Amino acid sequence: MRPQTRVLVVGGGPAGMMAAISAARAGARVLLLERNEKLGKKLYITGKGRCNVTTACERDAFFASIARNARFLYSAYANFSNQRLIAFLEDAGLPLKVERGMRVFPASDKASDVTRTLARALEKAQVALRMHARAAELIVREGRAAGVVLEDGEKLSAGAVILATGGLSYPVTGSTGDGYRMARQTGHALTATRPCLVALMCQDPWTGTMPGLALRNVVLRAKQGKKRLFEEQGELLFTHDGISGPLALSLSARLPDTNLAQVQAEIDLKPALDAQKLDVRLVRDFGDMARKQFKSVAEHLAPRAMAPVLCALSGIAPDTPVHQISRGMRARLLDALKHFPVHISGFHPIEEAIITRGGVAVSDIRPKDMMSKRTEGLFFAGEMIDVDGYTGGFNLQIAFSTGHLAGASAAQYVLDDTEASAL
């Protein structure tokens, strides 16, 4: 028999839906509040509409891909790992597939199928739903969460409250910082928020000269002083004001919040060849194209749109006859191919970011159950916590893992309280 005291879940995204399902399955009476007209609105646009729902990697690889506060996730991941999520979704009727990079997608390639599967699980677990219900503030009595006040002034009581309202990215989906405001209301510390997994602005002479140019199988590196921040091979896209694509998004998660001018970044356009082998190739190409102008060699070595930039970086005029190129000129060209410079000057707006970095400080949350250290009966889940990972399904897994643990913990909290009240 379900207790009369209920668990209130604020936010119908992946973390909130999983928290509600977990709490209901643990025996609690659950009400899920969603401010939008439908659940999982942000899920519909993840993975370009395909929803990279999680990763199939092993535990160590998972935690290696958590950029911030990985240790905080140990209990949540142990409670509900990526393998458990995969089993949960498939048991709920959603066939999945694993693609390159261990990325897990619905077999249908439709993000809407993920949301529908979670909605069916909510219904099966007898979770009550209220749409168009935006929570404005928490109700706290004697240091305990006791419900929420809706935007229209209606008060909803509860024995436990789970905040899973998301961050600040994609505000059109409802992520406008409501949870942060309620966390501040109860005295929680918030770390500064900024865009994460987002395109980067660059301050280079070539910026804006190659918009839309995509590079594959290149290596992007970055360091700050002697500290290596990032090195990864993959795809990169030049934009009107900098770089985007998977490599740039992943780099954005490893950059410092300030002092970007101290970051030294570069692109290795020929990662399959070390400097010595590349030089041998250049000598051969120069011999084969001795009668042509340098711009022809540049277009042979890189996409045509990059040729003028390579000419500028190497200091070799485009119309220079190849047979007149000196060893020193060739060395500068080799350096440009292996160390193409990128001077990062900023992040694109948070409205364009995949996730938000920062949020409720993990020092204010008990990792074993996701309950607040400041307000009893208040639990947190998902993006509003200061934890984030790289692209590849890691951030959705964070949402599902923390949501599942918060839901099960909130249910146990309410059940224990009900039993204590009955004595």
C-alpha cells in the first residue's frame, strides 16, 4: 500500500522522469510536475533528433569521460549504471543499437521513441502527472522540504521534493534556471554557470575565412602552460567566428572558465604522419609538382578553402614556383600542417550549449542518496548539479543515474517517515 505522504518531482526531463519512475517502483506515491506541454522536451533535440541515450563503455572509461566532479557520481553510477539503463529501456520495449564511439541510440533513430518509452514506464508505475505546472518556490518547514508553490500560487504538499529542472542550456525547452533559484532560496551554494559542449570563438587572422569547412580525422590539442588539457582525434568544423564539431565541443568541457588567452591550441592536419615522414612526403610532392605554383601544392595537401591560410602561415606566396621553395619555407609549411594554430577567445552563448557547466555545488549534496545536506527531504538530480561529461551519451547517463538514485532515496525517506509517524 502506497503511503499518503508523497514524493514531488519537479521537472519532466530525463532525470525527473527517471526519478519519478524509481520512486514509484520503490513504493512511494509520486506526482511529477512539468512546466511544458509535454515531457522530455529537450530529449527530442538531443543527438540531432536521434537521442544518444547513453554509452556502452566500461566503468573506467565512463569515469574517464566525466569532466567535472566524477567522484561524486560513484554511488549514483553503482546504483544505476549505463548497463542497467540499457536493460531498463530494452525491457520497457525500446530496441537500442551501439554505434561508433560506443554511443547508444534507439534502433529507430527517433528521440521521440525514448520519451514515449519513459512515458509508458511512468504510467505503468502509476506516477501522477501535471503539465503546465511551473514550480516557483519551495515550501520548507522546520528545515525540511514540505512541498512547492506553483507559479499561480497553488501550494502542493509533499514529504520529499526532488528538483530536476535542468540547467540553462536550450531555454526554449524550459531550462531557465528555476531549480537554481529554489536551491538558492534554501541556502545552497551554486558554482558559477557557463556554456559547456558548445562551439568556440577564435581570434585568428583566418577566422571567418573557411565557414562550413569540415575536417575529418584530425587531432585537436590544447594546453595551458605545461598542463595538457586536451588531445583527441576526430571531426572539426570551421564557423564564421571559430570552430565547432565534436572535437571543439569536447574541448569546451576541458577549458578553464577564465584566462582563455593562456590556452594554446592547435590542429594536427596530418596525424597519421610524424614530422619526419611528412617532410619526406613534402619533398616528394615538391618534386612531382616542381613546375607548378605553391598554391597547387597547398590545395593538394589540404582542402581548397584552407590553401590561402596555409600560404599565410608558411609565409610562402601562392604564386611562388615550387622549385624555388627553400628548406626553411618547407619547414614552416610542415609546422603549419602539424601545428595549425587556434587562439580561443570565448564560448558561444549558453542558449546554444548542449549542457550547462556549474550549478548546485556537490559539497551541498550527499552522494550516497542525492539528498541535500542543508534541507532534509530535498533531493537533486540531473543537469542542475555541478557534474558534467563529454559528448557521447555521458550527460544523459548522469541524468538517469542521479535521477534513479534520488527517486529511490526519496521514496525510502518518505516510507521511513510514514512508518515512524505510525508508531
